[in-house]
Amino acid sequence: MEITFEHKQSAHCESGVIVNMLNHYGIKLSEPMVLGLTYGLFFTHMPFVKMSGMAVTSFRTFPGMLFSRISKMLNMQSSMRRYIIQSHAMRDLDALLSDGIPVGCVVGMYYLPYMPFEYRFHFNGHNICIVGKDEQSNEYIVSDPMLNAKVRLLPRDLQKVRFAKGGTYPLLGQMYWINKVPDSLPDMPMLVRKAIHKNCWWMTSQPQCVTFAGVNGIELLSRRITKWEDEFGPRRAALNLAQVIRMLEEIGTGGAGFRFMYAAFLQEAAQMTGVNTLNEFSERMTQIGDMWRDFAYRSARMFKKRSSGEQYTYSDLSCLLHEIAQNERQFFTELNKVV
């Protein structure tokens, strides 16, 4: 059986799954609004957490937090579950599908058979939505918001990606679903203001000893990047830079993309709350997104060793990161006062 489920391509996997699931239950929210309401804009640079042997850099909050937060914000009844026994994870998934419930799953990208080769790396934080199972072919019907149409997965393939090893951490078959939505939405202008305050807090209120999170994390990366060649050597330093570029531009919407999406949220927020100054903050966040995109461009030129055009160094990248950090700190400090 296949659940009647409208598939829409999105900018980011987790927010895209959430938007499609909410739409299925009659709640119409844009993807920027979902990101904003879940105060999902964040930054972490964690040398103590490794992916492919290199530090993890993230431009959004941790996987799974968006669904948990949107459930609380909208007073939805929802569930999230992890498993030790793989057969139980597949059994429970089948039971939910038979009840007509779309199920979000966190999977590893490397073993997804429909994923293009260039996107296949050990990232265990990709989100898809299972919306049915073909009884004749025994294939699961998948709504992956990275794609423009639904795809299918054999049970063995779905089980493998749900329990993928490697990456930053092994997966435990995590799945999530909506049990019940409220009859009416809460006071949305109030929720928007609350979410903006929370996002400002997460970005700027980390104590100095928490060097890896929020704006502090951007400063940490700006300091560490100048030491990479001495610490790792030229080749390993270049690989670390490539890791940052991948997290910035390829995983989800990356650093610049999340900033552009948050700028779109602020535009919606201005209309919803009547705080017109938020339109000015939307423009400022777009400019910050442009700075992140410039960082990605300069980093890519360095990694690919382009001989023509502009030439950049790790010190140049460090200076740009420091400037971005100053801009984001000032932005969120001032935004917090406006709402």
C-alpha cells in the first residue's frame, strides 16, 4: 500500500521531511518557517568529534532536534524511537505504514542506492520519509526531499542505511512520526518571537569555556585553520579544508544556505508579527550568507590549487571567518533586542 502523500523537493533534508509530514496532516508551513520555529540555525566546530578522521563542523543544530522542537512548538503528539534489534525496527515501521502513518527515518547516505556517487560519504544524519510499501515487489516507497520524485528501496537496503556504521556515529534505526496534530495552531506571532529569542541565545550566549559552539565555534575554527599546515602537513590540511567545504556546501543546505533560509524566515516573521525591522535583519542575514559563500569559494580555490585569478592563504580564510563571527555575534545580539 502507498499512503497518499505529497512529495516536495526541499533545500534541506530534515526540514523538508517535516514540511511534507506537516502538510500531510493539513498544517501548511514553509521550510524557512520550520527552520525558524525550531531555532535550527547554529554552528559547531568539534575537534573531539571525527568524521573520516577529521573534525566535524556543522552549520545547524544537531540531527533530530528540528522534529522534537516543532512538535513542542505546535503542541503535536509525536513519537521518536531507536532500536538495538534491527528486525524490530523494520517490524514497527511496517506496522505504522499499515496504519497509514508516514514515518521519518534517519539514515546513512553512503549506502543509499539511488544517491549519486559524488554524494556518497559516511554521513549518518540524512532524513527520508517512508510513505508506503509495495506488496508485490516488497519495495518501500520513499520520499527523499533531496530528490524531485519518490523512489523505492528494497527492505535489505533500507535496513542497511537505517543501521549504517561509520560516519560520526553508528545509527540505531531512528524513526519518528506524528500521532496527532492540534485542532488549531497556537499563537504564531508569539511562537515566532520565542523562537527568535532562543536562536539568538544559542548563537551568542555560550560561555567562553564552550569554545566549539555558536559564534565561539566560528572563532575557534578561525584560530585553528591557520595552524593546520604546521599541525597536519599540506596534504592533511587540505583534506581538513575539504571537509569544511563539504559540510558548508554539500550536506543539507550548508552554511550559506541555512543563512539564506533564515533570512527568508525573518521576512515571514516580519509580516506575521508586524515588526517591520525584521526585514532589515533579513537583508543583513543574506549578506552574512554571502560571506559564507565567499569563504566556500576561496576555500575551494585553495583546495583545488587554482593557479589563475585570486590567490588565498589559510590566514586569509582565518581573517574572513573572524569577520563572519563578529558579524553574526552583532547580528544576533541586536536581533534579540528587537523582538
